[in-house]
Amino acid sequence: MALESLDPDSSMSAMDDKKDALSQLFVSSKFERLLEEIEAGSGQVSATIRSVYDSDEQTDFEQALETRLQANSKEIERMCNKNYQGFIEAVGKLDEVRGDADSLKDQIVRIDKANQNSGSDVLLKFAELGQGRDVQLNIMRTVENITMCIPALEMYCRLLEQIEKKQHYGALKTLEHLEHVTLPKVSHFTFCSLMTERIPDIRQLIKKKSRADIREFLERVREKSEYIGEVAMHQTLRHSNIEIMKEVISRINPSQEQENDMCAQDLLNFSPVYKCLHIYSVLGAREEFESYYRDQRHRQARLVLQQRHGQWEDSVQLFKSYFFQIAGFFVVEDTVLHTTQGLVTSTVAEDLWGMAVHRIMAVLRSHSTTCREISILMGIKELVVWFCQTMRSYGFSVDKLFELLLELREMYVDILMKNFADDFARDFRRATFAPVSVKTVGEYQKVCSSLNFSDPELNKEPFPKQFKFSELVLQTFNLLKEFIKNCNLFTYKLNLSQTDIDERVRKSINQLFQRTLSSQLNLLVRNTRLQVQQMAQVYVDFSYLEGACVELSKFISKTTLTRNEALHTVRMHGAQVMRDACKDCEEQMMVILCSKLSDFVESSEYEWECKAGTNHASKSRFIDDALHFVDIMLETFKSLPSQLSRQLCITSCRHMSVEVQSLILSSDVAAISMNWFLLFDTDLNALESYSQSSHVIRLGISSKEILQEYAPLRQLIKLALSGDWGGFITDFESNGPMYPDLLPSTVNTVIKKVRLSEFPKKSKKRGLLHGKKENNPSVEARENYYDMILQRINGLKERKPRDNSI
């Protein structure tokens, strides 16, 4: 490596440099590279040395290393020689300055002494000034400390004043500021320690005072709950589409209408709750306050839900006040729920609501079981619906209350049916059973529209016009429509679909028909004061009511706003009830008719043992009376269906036949003479000839049907007049056609009566029988003949009589 920057003034150095250069030419280029790496420090020395030893050239490397050391030493020596001359010059100059420095030092010492002598007075004044400044500093520190203490003392006084004025929330904030801001600044003072020690007691005092505030708040809530609930329920009514009876929605406090738009926070100051909650939260007793508040509200809920004592039956005002208080209670709870965090949770509110619903249901059930006024129940229902709508708007579930309303509806329907039972009984009792007569077009249209009645033939008749039915039909149909309206009115607004409402109304009207109207109709039919003519009118009325049931079903659909009648799942039972009533009426008409005919038969004055020579040309008077009565009845029956009229006519003939036969067989008649049979033959002919009367012909009854009803009597009279008792036995045993309707017991009784008439005292008198000489045995033989006939008849087995019923 060549050397640079050699000093030309140094010839010795130049010569040495040339020798060094010449010596370095012998260094191998490889060693040159290794030495440069070592000098540069770019590689690891151990690796370089290892490479030298691995190549076994350590001797040559040592020689090259020695040569490089000598060259570097020469370079160092040259540099030192070059800079040494400047150092020598600097030391020389320093020696020159030493004298001047000694002179300056002496001069400074002289000046210092002079200054010390002249400043002794100043030092004295300065010491006095320092003392004054210390006094001033102490004063300033005292003022500063007093200034620091004054806020704490003022704040403490303000704290006591706030507690005295019941400003507990502000007192707590003052206490917090005093404890955490003001007192730490003056914590080194003794009075601060005393204040700090009293802080826990002050907290407890604030806590105690704030609880008194919440008690006052709860008392105000108790006092204002009813009014708050009233305002809330009227607000719900204004903002919803429900309609409530005017008698129910009348204001308890009508002078306060202007407060309708106020909320609960406008009507009641909730700040005690918020402040007390914050106070307890700051004091670390939030759970204690929550427990206390919830317990007190739970107790208040129990008081609010208690059943009131009063005349519940007189008015719904007590119920109204009851529901207003409950609504106000839960409006307050809802407000606290949404304006505080956790004081009233949704779970707590739902538990209180569940208890309230359970108690409300118990109170309503208890009252409803004793209530007998439908107006009271209707008012309760309206109040409950109004109450439910209000509570639902606040997020409470009211499904159970609507289920209770369905129970109340059943009670309402029961009371309604009892009331309508009285109405039906009153109308039935006052009924005249006279057909409705109208004199003007307006009256006629009114009657037709009420029943949706139409009769083209009646339309053509001049006024006055007369309907076939009586006023009873109109009264009954109007009562049924009124019942439907009342049922629908209670069912309305119960969260039911129109189909459900329709079905419930139909079930109710079915109950009215089956339980109430059916019993009243039965009482009407069984009324012993009614005559056959009135009973016939009753039957006509029942028939019209049966037909009117179709219009009744349409009226239900119209009332319940149900359009598709085909979707009805409840079948109307009204028509069937009226049909059953018609059947009862038919039976009762037959009973009354038969009873009257029985009276005619009982009024007969037959001379059972009449002698020969009695007039047989004229019929008995009771026969004329009975037939005249039947004429009148058949005239009355014109308004009845022809089939029923025919049945009544035939039944009259059958009953007449049976009654006369019973009279003949009666134990009161001991003996019957043959002359009586001749006399009765005339009466029987009159009865049989009635088959040719105009009334019978009008009804389309054949003579054969009438004669068939009198067949047993005719056969009996024929047998008695012929005296062919043995012929009867033969005909009976062979099921012959001569006496098919006679029974052995009947013939047996008649023979005994004839025998007793012929031989009243079992005398030995003899005579001719029917003028037939060949059959005129002696009395003894005649008696033996009767004994033999009776014996043979007693041996006959009874057979079922022929059924002549229609």
C-alpha cells in the first residue's frame, strides 16, 4: 500500500518511506487483502486467521503483518512530529500572559475591599427588609388559609340549611361536593376532621328525611290515583274508536275537562321518586329503596283492589271509581317504569297486573252472582271494556278480562231470559186471542213490516182488514227481536269476530226458545181457562211464529253484520220449539174438545130401563147440543190447517163414540132394557148422519171415515137388538166381518145388563122374546141360555181392537 501526504521538508522520512514502499512490494496480494479485512473489521478475525493456518502460510503472514505494523508506526511518528511545533508556541504565549494575570488579580482584590467597606450599611437595611417581607408573607398565608376555609364552612352551613328546608337532593349534592372537592383542600385543619367524621351521620339523616318524602309521595298517589285513572281512560276514549254508553262515560269531575290532554307527570309530581332514587343510589342503598318502594306499592295495590262496600245494585258509579283507581295506579307504575332505570321493572309491573286481574275477576264474579239488573251488568261490561282498552294502550295484557266478560255475558243472558220470561208471561196472561184488525194503510204496513209478512189475497181485501194471527204474534216477535238486540249489545266489543258474535247470539236465542219460551208456551197451552176457540187461535199464532223464525234468523244476521248466512254453524231451534208447541196445542185442543163432549154425554138423561111405547122418533137433547157444539168448533177451525181440522173432527166423533160406549158399560148403569137400545138407535143414527154435514164435506172427510168411528157402537146396538149372542161368539172365533170392533168383555157387560133388565129379581116369569115363538123358552131356560153365553164369552181370548186413528 503506497504512503500519501509525506512532508517534503523531512528527507529522512522520505527515505524511510521509500524503503517501506519497496518492502511492501514483496507482500503477497493475498496477504494484502487479509490485512485490509482485519483493519476494516468487515469480517471475523478468527476466520481470517484460520484460513492462514489452513493454507500453512503463517510464517509469510507474520512477516507481512510485521511489515504492516512498522509502516503504521512510521505514519504515527510522522504525524506527531508535524503537530508538536504548534504546542511549543502555545506554551510560550501562556508564559507571557502570566504576568498580566497577577497584576489583574491584585487590582480586583483592592476593588473588593473597597466594595465591602461601602456596603455594610446596605446589608443592615437589607436584613430589616427581609424581616418585613417574612411578616408580610405570614399574613398572606393566613389570609389564604382563611379564604380556603370559608367555602368549606359556608358549604357546611348551606348543607344544614338544605336539610332543614327538606331539600334533600340538593343537600346530598352539597355533601358530595363538600366531601370530595372542598374538604380535601383544607384537610390539614382540625375542623375538617370533625366535619369528615359527621358526614356518615349526615348521609343517614338525608336518607331518613328522603324516605319521609317518598311516603308523602305515595300518599299523594293514593289520593290522586282515581283522578289520574279517570283522565287516562277519557284520553283513551278520545283517541280510540270504541263507543261507550253515555251513562258510563259521564265525568266524575266534569269541571276538570281541560286536563284531558295532560299526562300523569303533569297531574302528579314524580320528582320525589327520582330524587329519592338518586339519593339512595349515591348512598349505595338503591336495592333497599327499590325493595321499600315495591313493597309499599304492592300494599297500595291490595288496598285499591279491595271490593268497595256500598249499594252496588243502585249505580255503576262505585264500579267506575273502582276501575278509575286501578287504572290510575297502573298509569303511575307505567310512568315510573319508563322514567327510571330498574325501580319498576317489567316483571314487577306484570306481577302487580296479574294480581290485579285475579282480584278484579273475583270481585266481578262475586257481584255478578247477586246482581239481577241487566242495566248494571251492561254498565259493568262497558266499564270493563273501557278499562281493558286503556290498560292495553299501556302495554298490559287484558285477555283474561275479556274471557271474564264472556262469563259475565252468560250471566247477563240468564238474567235477560228471566226478565223476558216475565214479559212473555205478562203478554200471554193479557192476550185476548183476537185476530189483529187494521183500519188504515199505515197500520197494515206497520204490521207487515214488523213480521216481513206478505199475503196477496189480504192485500186485495178492503179496510178494515183482519189478519189470521193475534196481537200475541207481534208482541212475541218483538220481544224476540229485543232479546237479540240486547244479546248483541252485550257481545259487541268483546274482541270477537262477527261470526263468533253471530253464533253466540244464535245460541242465546236457542236457549231462550228451549228454556224460557218453551216453558211459557207450555203454560199457555195448559191454561185451563182457555176455550177451544182460543186454543185454535193459539195454534194459528204458533204456526205464524214458526214461520217467522226464518225472518228472525235474517234479523240476527242483520244485527250482527254477518253477510253469509250459509256459514252459520249454529242451527236455530226456534222453529222446532214452535212445532212442538203446535203439537202440544193440538193435543190440548183435543183434550178440551173431548172434555166438552164428555160433559155433553154426562148430561144425558137416559131412562135405561124404559118400557115399550117410548117415543123413538126424536133424538136426545144432548146429541143435538153436542152436534151443535161440533158445528161451532168446525167453523172456528177454518183458520187451522185442513189436516188438523179433519183430525179434530174425526177425534170428536171417535171420542163421542167411546164416551157413549163407556156410559153404556159404566157400573152406574145396572140394567139396560131392549127398548133403550131402540131409543139409542135413533141417537146413533143422528151421530152417523153428521157425516153428511156441510162442515164435514168442506173438510173433505168421507162418510166412511165418520161411520168407522161409530162402528163399535153400531155393532153393539146391532148385536143387542138382534139378540144373536151366539152369532157374535161364532163371528169372533172365526174373525168374521160382522162384529170386528166388539170385544168379549164389552159384550159380556152388555149381556149382564140386559139380563138384569129382563130378570130384575130372578122371577119365574115367562114370556116371549121378540115375538119369536120358536125361541120363547121358559124363564129358567132363558137364564140358562144367558149363563151358557156368558160362560162361552168368558172363555174367549181378548183381541186387540182395530186402530181407527188417523
